Amino acid sequence: MPYIMPLEIFDAHSALLGKTGSGKTYTSKGAVERLLDKKKRVCIVDPTGVWWGLKSASSGKEAAYPVVIFGGDHADFPITRDHGAAIAEIVAGTDTPAIIDTSIMTVGDRTRFFTDFAETLLRKNKAPLNLFIDEAHNFMPQGKVPDPQAGKMLHAGNNLLSMGRARGLRITLISQRPQKLHKDSLTQAETLIAMRLLHNLDRRAVEDWIGENAEPAQGKEITKSLATLKTGEGWVWAPELAILERVTFPRIKTYDSSSAPTGDVKKLTLATIDPRQIEKMLGEAANPVQGDDPKALRAQIKELLGQTEKLKKAMTNPAEVKAAYASGYKAGRLEAYKEVIAYTAERQRESGSNEPVYAVSQHKEQGIASENMQKSGPNMQEIRIKPQRIPSNMQSTPESGLPAGEKKILTAIAQYPSGATHVQISILTGYKSTSRKEYSKRLVARGYAERLSDGLVVTPAGIEVLGPAYEPLPTGAALREHWLRELPAGEKKILEVVLSHYPKAVDADTIEKKTEYKSTSRKEYTKRLKARQLVTVNAGAVRAADTLF
């Protein structure tokens, strides 16, 4: 019989842990529904974009809870990185249930937003508030944080857990990777809800919680069973409430917006809200009027006058004018070269070609030799060029100072903290063996990367030198959108089919039927997706990687 968790569990901090597909988001939605039924104050921080279904009944034909959604694809109110403090003031000052959807923000914007949100909520909230933080490891990461802004976010998040109880906050941390969730936050949870976990490091994080909060001898059965729990099944352990049970959680009453996309567009009936009061509060909190501040105006005028004086001096100094012209010409050539590569790559994707991307140029002095015109389509002609390295006087990039080839490889391997294989590096960068080996050798010599048995891993020094050029891959829905946007057409079509069937695998016949790719093309595109670690293949059946969800 489905187990109904006592709401007393959520009067204190809790942690709900489980791998993708274990039912953790589904289970946490059930808890939120019951809290909303009891008119409790609830706020959800949603970096995955899957909580909006709370506004519609499970059938999609009736309205459910009038939850205000800030941000994301289903926003009642769009938000930016600068709205963190403003949203926190609204959440702290009203009884309106809210979803804060950060799924379409960049990692940097999400970091800034959550830092301001957490710091302000801790100061402003006074009454009991149930705060659910989905994929909490994104906000309170364990391990070295190379970005100082992420360090501030971690500190703000840990403070929410350690100091929030006194401010009425009852926080539920939801995570598919507990090993990546900071221990100072995880051990603050007084209740553990543990669902299926496969990785030994994730199970070890559960053991750490048990060691801090409960009796290790009692926890042996839990840790032993975590890898074999069924979807929707889990352990509820609340030592303070004398609860320790292995249970099956009930179905939710609202629309399951966290299920894998099928491609079907369904018109839903959503609960409506009265936006006027919230719109007024959002405007007042997020848009301070600087125009009436004489000090701010004087500072702006001073800055503009300074820029004008610099421009005048440059215009009257022939040497500086000549240097500026040369610099602009060099930058223009580099940008044009990049655009040509991008254009040619796009033509390649449209044609479904498997050949390497070639550049197009008529400048022999740049070291790029042209070949004869060749047909690349029924009504299109292009100049096909042998790929050559970018000349040394065009290689340096202002963001990192790295030559372009090294920067491209370093950016690629930085997306994989555990390391990227040689095959992955070649696929992500387009570099063949000789170029890849040379650039890799230079990165290792500089101390920006370390060698693995079959690839490279970025070092902290490598992350630091990339600076603004480095942006970690997003997670959840945003990660799936990223790859569907970036992949060549053949890989994209197959991935779309595989994603629509997740968590089930898709056989070869189904893929061929959906994509119209015959055996050779299908196998080649699938091979590339596997090398990118976007799919797994077992006896010919293809399944989307769990890391995409």
C-alpha cells in the first residue's frame, strides 16, 4: 500500500536523494501537494524546469494549484540574474506558493541569482516556509569551487541550512548526485528519504549522513539495498520521529511535467493567478530609481567625460590611430575566418555529410590553399579548402591568452571534470589525431591539463586560465536543449528519438523508422553519440544517458 509521509517530517530540514529515474522529483511533488493542501507556505527552486505541472491536474483537463512561476519557459513573470533579492523579498513577504525556475539561465546567471536570493531570504523571512531545492548539488556543490562567485553561492546556501531554522525555513534538498552535494548542507537534514542510488560514492554520501544523524548499525540494510530499489520505492528515516521504513510512494495528483518528453503537445488547463500585486512588488524591489540620485548621475557623467578625453587623445596621435587600425584589421580577419568556418559547418550539417569541416578562403598569404569548386548540393557550389592551422598572428584570444587550438581543447575537456577521452575530444573539437595530440601536449606542458590512460582532464590552473571562456554544461532540461542545439543533424535526430523513450532503450528498427536512416548512417551517428557519453548501447538497443536527466 502506498505510504503517506507524515507532514511532521517537513517541519525540519530533510534530504530526498535518488538517481535519475528513481522517482525522486515525483515523490517530492507529492509532498508539496500535501503541504499546499494544508495551506502551508511553499517555494520551489527549480533548475530543471519540470515543476510547472503543479498548476494542472494529472489529466491536464482541470486546474490545480495557483502557484506563481518566476522564470523558465512557463513563467508568469520572466526573471533575470538581477532579480534574486527581489524574488526573495516576495517569497518572504507573501503566502503565495512559488516556483523559481532557473532552467534557462546560464550557469553564471544562476549562480548570481541564487546567491542574492539565499542571502535575502535568510534576512527577510520570518514565518514558517517550506523551501524545496531541486538538484541542490548545483547550488551547494561539494569539492573545490574554482569560481569565486560559486564560492559565494555555496556559502549562502550552507547558511540557509545552518541558520535558516531560526528564520522559519524548513528546507528539503533534492539531489540525484548526493556525492556532489556539500556535506555541511546534507548533514543538516534531520530526515533522509533515500531512493535508488547506483554509484558507490553516492551511497557513501548516504552513509555519511547516517554517521552524523543516526545509528550506523541500523543503516547497513539501507545502504545495501539502495542499488536495487524499484522506481517509486525508498527509505524514510527520521530518527527524531522514530521513523525507519522501506516504502512505496503514492501517485501525484498533478500533471507529471517531469516525465521524459514524447514530442506530443498537449493543451493543459492551468490554475490562474492574480499578477497585479506581485508585479507591483517585483517592480518596486528590482528597479531602484537611479535617475533621481545626483551622486549616481555625477559618477556617470564623469565616466563619460573620461572616455571622451581618451578618444580625443587617440584621434590626435597618428601612431595610436595606426596601431588601432592594425588591431582592428587583425581582429576583423579573425572574426571573418570564424564566420566562414561556422557557415561551412552549417552547410555540412544540412547536407548530413560525415566529412570533416573545411574552411573557405581566397587568402593564400594566410596559409590556406584553395581547391577547385565542387558541387555540395543540387543547386549550390562551394570552394572546398584543405584544413590548415590558423596563422600564428591570428591565434591568440583576448579572453584567455591561449592559442585557439589549445583553448578549444581545454574548453572541451573542462566540460568533463572526470576527464574526456581522445575520441570525445576529437568529436567535440573536430581536430584529427595529429592536431589533437600537438595541442594536448602543449596543454599538459603548461600545466593546464593532465594525461589519463585514454584522454585528458582539466586542472584547476586550466579552469583559471579559461576564465570567462569557461562555462560548465547545464543540467536537466537545459542540458538536453544544449545538445539538441549543438549536435549535427544526424546525431540530433537520433538523440531526439532516444530522449522521447527515456528511461527505456530504443531498438534499431524503431530508430530507422523514426529517422529514416539506414544501417550505416544510423550506426555512425549512434557511435558518435556514444563517444560523447550522451547514450549507452546494449545489444544494439540505444538508451539516453542518465546524466541528461
